[in-house]
Amino acid sequence: MLRLAGPAAASFLLCLLSIFALRPLAIAIDLIDRPGGRKTHHGDVPIVGGLAMFMGIILGVGLLPVSEATGASFLAACAILVTVGLIDDRFDLSPWTRLPGQMAASLVFVLGSGLAVTTLGSPFGNGELVLSGHGAIAFTVLITMAAINAFNMLDGMDGLAGALALTALLAIAFACWTAGLPIAAGLSLVVAGAVCAFLVFNLPIRFNRQVRCFMGDAGSTLLGFSVACLCIQASQGPVKALSPVTTLWVVALPLYELLWSTLRRIIRGVSPFKADSDHFHHLLLKAGFGVRGAFTVFVTLAALLAVFGLLAARLGLPDHYSFLLLIVTGVGIVRLMYRAHVLWRLIPESLRRIPPLEPAVRKPGR
């Protein structure tokens, strides 16, 4: 474990230093998020978190004994996403313009590393579902793109996307380490190290207000892709740290957000890519939780879901029961979010008096 801590610490330190170094560059090239319109934050904020995390990840991966094919394809795919994300952060690309870049990055990783989803476990209790050939590649690309966009949807409030990614990464690292997959655990910790450095500048706390930065689409897509790749690595192959169903628990909250947002928009007759203000964190804010309250609820829920999934797997709960519970829990969480005002009234009055930092939502979620 100490050998894995070194690359993770290097990733943390380089990301931390890179954010300070990149701030003047962001100002010079106008890579700035300014309030106005649908963006309600205070002040001009540099969008350098995504690039800084990528730089930290490059160093960390280079210090790990990762196979050349896996390491090179992973970093090449990340480079594509960060490049497209930075262009989007600067010029605000349309969703249809970003999708080819996401598909290209997913294909680079799948074809370069040879990793693909070849089994879905037994989510329906009627035997293992197996994929092969082009079907496995297409499905892997599809779920990777889904994860990319799920984390992009979460990046509407300080600290949210980063904290949920960190929760998933730590759960994957723990599962891989206990299953005897130290390299996968090390890669998870490297990405987690970069995320921790970014959160120093992005958590909804007071001391970082003067040095705050955003990750932008470069960062949110990087995190979604990294979590997806690590879930695939942990759940496929001869040694499995997690079953495919258990990986869904690890990313349950982003998964629920993606599925409900897509379904909600289709029911309303609008494009699934059309931004709105009805994401889970918006509902919590409307109920009165504020920035830090909504952040705490989100991270607590994500951690509880991940821990439950890991415990259920450790206790031998069959996949089909776990999958059924996952669906029921998702319906319950959607209901809970729409009745968040009831939950708010149950909180003691003394805890409601924490003053808000600022308007919480930078933009409606995508």
C-alpha cells in the first residue's frame, strides 16, 4: 500500500501546484467562468481544474507499473477528453459537437487496452449475461459515454462532481486492493489524489474563496471517463474485484441522476441534452438546504450507497436481488428529492442557521 501511496501523493502535489501555475494562464487566454445569465456564482473564476488534474494523473500513472497498452490508451483517451473539454469551456460547444470526441476517447481506450465489458453478471437471476465481439465494444463505449455525461451533469455546484468521483474511486480502490489487484487500486488512488488536490480549491468552504477554481467540462468528463474505466477494470477479466451489479452501487447517485434527467426531459418532449434546473442538487437547494447542506446530503447518500453495495457483495447477496434493490432505491431517492422540503423541516433549527456562502448553482445541469 505504501508503494501505491507514492504515485497518488505525486498526483496530488502536481495537481495542486498546477492549479496555482495555470491561474495566470487562464486569465491571459480568457479561460474564465463569469457570472451572468444562467451562471449565478460570484466573481470571475479560472477554469483550470480539469487540466491540472490531468497533469497530476499523467505523473501518477507514469510512476505506476501499469502495462504500456493500458497506460498509454488511458492517457491518450484522457487527452482527447480534456482537449475537447477545454475548447468547450472556452467557446461553449453544442452537445452534438462534444459527442464525437467522447466516442473517440472511449474507442481509443477500449481498442488500445483491450478492456471491454464481456459480462454483466446475472442481474435478472436467469444466468450470466455475456457479450462478445463488436457487441461488447459497442456496449463498453456506450456506458463509458454515459458515465462521462453523468458526471458532467453533476458539475453544477461547488465540490459536487469531485466529491462523488472521489467516493467512487476510494470504493474501487478498496475493492481492488482486497481482491489482489494492486495496480487497479493504485490507478484509482492516483486519480483520487488529483481529485483531492482540486477539491482544496473547489469545496464549498470559506477559506478557499480567494483561490477558487472550476474543473469545467474538461474536468467533469475526465472524471466520468476515469471512473468508468476503473469500474470496467475492476469488474471484468479473470480476477474480479467487483461484480458488474456492484459497480452500479459504486456510481449509483450519478447513475440515478443521468437516468432520471434523461427520462424527465423525454417525457417533457425536449432533447435529453437540453439543460434544465431540475437536477437533484437543484431540488435540494429549492427546499432550503443551501450549498453546504445539499453537498452534505449528496456525499452522504453516495457514500452510503457505495458502502451498501460493497457490503452486499461481501455478504454474498445474489446479483438479481442486488439489482432489484438498486432499482427500488433509485425510485425512492427520486421521490425523496422531490419531497426534500419535508426532510428540511425535520432538521433542527440550530442547524439551519449556517449562512450560505453564495448563490450555489453556477449553471443549470446538462
